Amino acid sequence: MFKVMGLIRRRGDLPPDAFRLHWRTIHRGLALRIAEAGLLAGYVQNHKLDIPVDGLEIVADGVPELWFADAEAFAALRSHAAFRDGAFHDEPNFMDISDYRSQPLTEEIGTGAPRRECVGLLKAILFLHEGEPGLPGHGAVRTARQTRPATPLPIKVAPYVAVETSWWHDLATFRRAWADHDGPARGLLAEERVVFWPGDPSPPADWRPVPPTRAQA
């Protein structure tokens, strides 16, 4: 399985609530066309929570987690009609396409509760450079780490070597662990919205035709 996280910035003139609504409704339906085409094998949306955290540089308004059968399936996405005639043209309707970056990742190695049991909990996502520490895990329900593979990709790749995710029962427990964190940090606190897990059937695609907004490369 090949996994990619995206770092999405909302379009500057779009209010945060409008960005979130568009992503979890219209764009979700268009992404499911890609699943119906047999390319997308799993899809989770992470919506940024507007919770201030001292010392945390917010690097995205949303982070999709996308699973594919392999790197070849991901590479095929860019030229497939299910993407080019739908989600590709919808992206400028809610996101800053000039600032979109992809983070290819190995599958996560986690400790604690199974990931499916963590849906609905507070989620922290940290993007790490070489040698940077993650978040102390005491009090976390689950912690996981993923690293960037050596697979070359013809896309704009984020500059991080690893991603650490953690799930927390409440904000107070997270803040106690955060107080022990040392060093720079980039990431976000997020609400995790599962569209479908890898290995599960995808929901039916609910979409409408998208007028062309971008030149086909």
C-alpha cells in the first residue's frame, strides 16, 4: 500500500467554514469517483481545529490521507479521467493550488489503541525535519509515526522526513504533553473525518459535473 498526505491551504477569499463545507461535501464526492475507478484505496480528511497552541506553526488548513495500491496507481491518478474531469477542476474552488504539497509516506507504525477506535478524539499531526523530536506520548490514546520513502514522484513534495500523529482524550491531556515538547514544531490539531478505510468498500460517489477551471497539462 502506498500512502500520501496532502497539505492544503484554503483559498484566501474563502471563509474557513466554507472551505470545510466544500471539502467534506462537493470535493469528497468527486474524490470518490477516483475510488470507483479503482485508484483510490482509502481516504481520511483531517480538518484543522482553531485551537491556539504556543510554539506550533500551523502548516495547513486541512490534511487529506490518501491510500493507493502502489506508487504506480498514485502516478496514474494525475492523467486519469476520474481525476482530470472532476477533482482536478474543483481544487481551485476551495484551496490555494499554488501552495499544495504532497507528503508521500510509509504505512504508519503505531502504539496504543487501534486507529479505528480513535475516530472522534482530538488528533495532533506534526511534520518533522531530520532529527526533530516528536511529541512526548504520555497520556496519548495512540501515537504513530510514518517516514518519507525514497520513491521519486513528479509532484511538489513537502520537505519533511517524517509525520507523527497522536490521538488524545481531551485538550488538557494534550497540553500537558505539549508542555514537555522541546524544539520547533509544525503541524495542526485536527478533527478526523473518515470517508473510508483501506480494505473497506468506498461509499457511492456523489458528484456533479465540474466546469473546467484549469488548463490540462
